[in-house]
Amino acid sequence: MTEDDGLDLAERTAQILRERLITGAAVPGEQLSEAALATDLEVSRNTLREAFRILIHEGSLERIPNRGVFVRVPSVSSVLDVFRVRRAIEVMAVREALPKHPAIADARAAVERAKRARDIPEWTVVGTANMEFHSAIVDLAESPRLSTFFQNVLAELRIAFVSLSSPEYLHAPFVDQNEDLTILLEQGKMAEAATELEAYLVRSERLVLAAFGRMGWG
């Protein structure tokens, strides 16, 4: 294996860990076992350490001296920054999107998954579908780099959501709003969808910050 191959493997390992964060499989404050993960992912400890380094740099994980690597517990300031980035990326992607873009079908599929999960209800699945919906929104920008960067943002956002104790409170209001946005996209009303998405993200930010406030986090 060449040095570049090793870097690619570390990046792929980091992406697997990132996906686990996005789906809520790892929770804030959880210590990550190097031995267990290396075995589970079938990678060397050196590769896993490099993947940890990537995610620590992104802000999803943190290394505590003499203790190990942990899923970072989010702060209000980090949540504010995440939503600032989301407004910049997602609203732009919708406003400049081409009608009939294939990612609109991906957004619709995510909405339908969320609706089915809501009916059960399985709120963790609803949350994952919501992340998939917003990934589809960013895919409208036709920028692989932007889509990859946004996965880092979603991982940090999902950590914040998992930190809070009311998944129904956090996710239920946005299932129908995601569908309303998708309908606007399907109708080719990009400017109207962008305006609605900007207001939607402000509402979402306030909801998350209010939940943090009730928990006494700062």
C-alpha cells in the first residue's frame, strides 16, 4: 500500500465514523474504543488514529489527555456556527438550483422515509431522513467538495440533536416543512423555496437553542 493509499483508507474510515455520528450511532460524551473500532472496521490502529485526527480537526471528536478520544459535547456557540454555515450553503444551493435536478428526487425519497418513520413512530429514523433531505438540498449545488464538507456539518449537527432529550420535539415539526419545500422544488419555484428555507433554518435554530436552554447548557 502506498502512502496515498493509506491516506485514502484513513479518509474512508473517517467517513464511516462520520456516518455513524450522523445516524446517531455514537452519542455525545461517548468514549470511542480504539481496539474495538479497529477490529470492527478492519483497519489498523494507525489508520484509525489518522481517522480520529481528521474528525478531531473537524470538531466532531475530541482527545482528552490520558483518557482517550470522545464524541464532542456541543456548545451553543458551535450550534450557532453550524446554522450560520447551513444558511450560507443550503439557501444558495436552492436559489441557484436547476429545475428537475436529480437531487430533488432524493429529497422526495428522504421525505417519504421520514413520513413512514413518523407514523411508527421511530424518531431516530426521522432524524436520519431529515439529514438525508438536507444532504440532497446541498447536492443541488453540483459541488462534490461542498457536499463532502456538508457531511462534516451534518455530523456536528446530529451530535447536537442527540445531546437533547426530545427527538419528537426536534424532528416532528420539520417533516411536513421538508415536504412543503420539496413541492416547491418539484414545481421549479426555486426563489420561493430559498426564501422559505431561510426562514425554516431560523426556526430550526431557535428550536435547538431553546432545547439547549432548558437543559441549562451554554
